[in-house]
Amino acid sequence: MVDAYQPQDRDRALDRDCMTLSRHVLQQLQSFSADAQDLSALMNRIALAGKLIARRLSRAGLMEGVLGFTGDVNVQGESVKKMDVYANEVFISVFQQSGLVCRLASEEMEQPYYIPENCPIGRYTLLYDPIDGSSNIDTNINVGSIFAIRQQEGTDVDGSAQDLLQSGRKQIAAGYILYGPSTMLVYSIGRGVHAFTLDPSLGEFILSNENIQVPEHGPIYSVNEGNFWQWDESIRDYTRYVHRHEGYTARYSGALVGDFHRILFQGGVFLYPGTVKKPEGKLRLLYESAPLAFLMEQAGGRASTGTQDILDVLPEKLHARTPLVIGSKEDVSLVESFIHEQKREEEDKLAMKR
């Protein structure tokens, strides 16, 4: 016999169905203070940007001016996709009238974008990658947006943004939006990692996963093995190791947010190592590596350059790059062990020559 549906069950279901992103932020902070209201409003603005971008992506194949390249090259020396430009403009537009954010720093802009009318009262900086994995858009594969919020420090009269050249420990919030079969927003304000799914019928992001914890070890390794012969021997040795041992599965889409999302929920490790010619790697510290490292640590995982925790890295410039090894603690430590072993062997060889 089926148990009767109890009123308290209904109340719990309604509570879950009504747990919006802004309400969740306030609940996390257990406060309606000015700072709590600010963070809630900031997350609402990020959510609005996500909705606008998701709407455009959902109609990408039917609209003019969405797919393909603009013909321009960004500050990174990379060809710019039309959606890169649109998404960047969306983030600027939704924060233009917020009164909260004095400046926005994006992977697509050489210098931070200042909003003078906000600066007298705006105490925050938004750092973001408007569309990560934009090369996937033309083939309708999932992409994402990555963001981090930092408290603005100092007056920044000269526009140098020197206060941004600090470690990822200075982030007060971080997250990403995944544009896939459903649109998801995952965030942390330093109190766990929480996922929200966009309900198109309501136009709201509704709580779908709370207090996400990455497994201590997972089966997935995610890396572009096409770069195998460009890596240091230590990374090649790690790759050979997983090839020879049962229980590992390769998954790599070329879109950081999608690959990270899989690791967060299923465990394992994502690697984007440097190469012999470019040891600094490809991923941007402030817009990609540090925000995702913030999330992964909050979920009980780790993020490393291979030799140093990502959140302890000090950028020398706004668009600094870094290698990235991120995921389950045991898997990140395993990758690091190969790197440390190579360094030890190199030091032994040098000592012998002396």
C-alpha cells in the first residue's frame, strides 16, 4: 500500500521548487545585510546574462550573425567568434545599470571596462570569460561562461587594476553557467558549491543540487591527447600510466566548463598542462583557472599548476596564463607525483654533473 502524501512532504517539495538563486544566496549568508543584498543582486545579474546568452544560443542556427568568426583577433591572439562579442556585450549591458560593479575584466578585453557612474558606490569587480569553448558553437556542442567576483580595493584612479593581481584567495564568489541540454548555473560564495537549473517556464534558476562534493577519486581523465608530444615527459608518463591501468576513462570535449562539470559530479581529473614551448599553458588564471579552482576546493577537490595550488598563484599581468590540474584530490595528487618525480630526477642528474 502506498503511503499517504504528507503535508510536510508537499511543503518540502514546494520549498525546493521555489528555491531561486537570489533567495539561496541570502539563505547561505543567513543575513539581509547590505553585503548579502549586494551578493544576491550580483548573482541575479549574472543569471540574467546567462538567460540572454542561453536564449541566443538556442536559436544560433536560425539567426544571422550568431555563428562563425568576426575576422578580428582578441588580446590573446585568438580569432574572435561572433558569440564571444555578443556574450561579452551582454555582461557589460546587464551590469551597466547595477550600481554595484565599478569595472568588468574579461578575457575578450585588453583592459578592464569601467562604469564611471557606478564607481562612486560600486565596490565589486566582475572577472569573466563570456563564452568558454566558443569553437564548439558552430557544431552545437555545449559551451559555458565562467565568472568570479572580487571586492574592489583602493581607488584605482589610474585604471591600472593592480589590485586584481592578487591570488585567487581574494575571490569572494565564483561559478559558471553551462549551456547544454539544460542551462545550469553553479556557484559558490565560500559556503559549498550549489547548482541551479534554468526552468524556462518560470524564467528562473531553481536549485537542483546543493552542497556538491567531488569524489576523492574518479574514473575520468580529461586532457587533449593530441598535444601528447608537446608535453613534458612527466605528463606523458602520467598518460601512459592511465592507459595501462584499468578503471580509467578518457573524456574530453574541448570546452572547459563542460569537462569541469563532469569531473565535479563524477570525479577524476582535468588537465591542461603547459607545453615545452609554452610552459605557462593556455588557460587564463583570473578568468578560468582561479574561479574553477575556488569551486573545486569548496567541493572538496584540488586545483594545481602541477607544483603549486592554483589559488596561491600571483598573476604578473591581467591576462596571465597557467597550467591547470583540477579535480578529485587523489587524482590531482597522482598527476603531481609524476611531475615531482621528473623534477627529482633532473636535480639528481644536475648533482651528478657537478
